[in-house]
Amino acid sequence: QLQVEESGGGWVQPGGSLRLSCAASGFTLGDYATAWFRQAPGKEREAVACISSAGGRAIYVPSLEGRFTPSRDSDRDTAYLQMNTLKPEDTAIYYCAVPRWRNCQGPSPQKYTYWGQGTQVTVSS
């Protein structure tokens, strides 16, 4: 069974940092792009960032440039989303999503096939 799973969410104070992880079972994550989405209460799911299998990066929310960084570790076959200087408006459920392609497929959720269950990130004082 092909699955992806996120981990690393939690509560953090404004200005803090978290690193989310995404791992796969049933396939090699590094053979595909990995995207990160988030969904805040009452809002639509939005694309945050993506990293291709070759390491090319994309940030889909301009205000996150410089704060959020996608990466991957080929030895661990894991993708990460480093989130720095977190703000209360970053509070959301964060998902990793994998398309059937090596390259990122843009910000549309429909382009991504495998989804994790999500991990909650809460930023508050």
C-alpha cells in the first residue's frame, strides 16, 4: 500500500520554529516531488511549498519566502518543511502530498496523488 505520513507538528510560540517531516511507505519518496499544503479552519487548502526529486524548490505563498524551506534527505528518504519565525496565521493542518512525477506540479491539490493525514501546527502565545 502506497502511503505518506507527516510528523513534527505541535504547538509553538510566535517567532518559534518547527520542522515537519514526510516519509513514504510502499515507494521511494525521493523518486518524486514532495509538496506541502496547509488548511486553516474555515479556509481552503493552499499550497505552501514543493521540492522536486532533484532538489528544485518552489514556494507558493510569497509571504512565506525566507521563512519556510522545503528540503529532502535522500539517505533517510524523507522530505522536510523547515518553518521559521512562525506567526499565528501559520496555524493550520499541514499535509505532505506527492504527485506521480519527479517535478513539482504547481499549487493545485488535484495534481497530487498521495496525501498524508496531516499534522497540526498551532502558533500561539
